[in-house]
Amino acid sequence: MIYEKTFRRRLSALIGDGDNTSFEQKTGINAKVLEQFLSGSMLPTLQTLEKIASATGVSIGWLIGEEQHPQSPLHIKEGVINSSMVDLAQWISEQEDGINYWEILKSKLALENPEFRQWLKNRNS
């Protein structure tokens, strides 16, 4: 599958010249599991993709080959919700055209950004 090859190639690029053990420390993913990903004998779960994306600052879409650029345009830096994200969320909630933009965007952002997931959780509390 193209996805599998792209993931292996991009994971290898993220690990770079370092070893799996140092990448394990960065991501919390066992070095032996990383080795299995690189060999193609095992595929990552969504949770594992989230860990890699979060630790390295790339999007899940890029990891699996759906995006050409490693960083999502809505990527959250330094654990702070971007003010433009909050403005966009406000705009979406004000639309009345019958399309549920908020649910679509919220799902995508929550999938790729643990900080946004936490913000949503706090907002809904």
C-alpha cells in the first residue's frame, strides 16, 4: 500500500540520524515497535500516529501521505490555542446555512491536536 510505504519513509525521516531509542524518548513509543513500523511488519494505530504527530510537530495526514507539507496549517505551537483558531470557531458557530462546519472542523482539529482536544473538553465542562 502507498500509505504504508509513505508512513515508513516519513517515520524514517523523522527519526533521522538518531536511533530508535532517542525517538522512543521523544514519542513514548517503544523502540522495538518503531523498528516494526520501519520494517513494515506492523502498522500504527491512530493513537500511535497521534503520539508521533504531537511529539514531532507534523500532522497525521502528512505521516500517512494525505498531505504534502509536514505541518498542518492549524497546528498548535507551544501548547497554546492559536487565536485565529478561536476566531474561526466563533465564526463557524455563527453560521446559519445548515452546514455543521463546527462539528467537521472540531473533529479534525481534535484528532490532530491534543491541546485543542483539551480546550474543547474544558469548554464543554
